[in-house]
Amino acid sequence: MADSPVVQIGENSREEVAFKLWIRVGSAEGKLNPSGFPKEEVDRKWMLGTFAECLDAVSGRRDY
């Protein structure tokens, strides 16, 4: 399918950098435990919304 998005899974892909940023943001906000996993009180909305924002940021599409 020519219209399917290409997802790069690997070192330094946009998705990988966004995930690393998500971990740093989550750690700074106290949403992740020391091993990088979400704490019990973290909901799906925060996880997906924050990852989407991180992906926009590394893709240059984030508006301030």
C-alpha cells in the first residue's frame, strides 16, 4: 500500500527519539517509576497524549 505510513523502528528514528523524550518528560513529571514504567495512577490519556506531543516535537510540527 503506497499510502501506508512508514514507521522506522530503530536507533535515532523519529519514533525512537520521541519515545526517549517521552521517558524523560515522564520522569521529570513524576509519572514514571525509576525503571521507566508508568506508575499505577498514570492513565492512558496521559501516556498517548504525551507521546503524540513528543512525536510532534521531534517531527517539527509542534506549535507553541
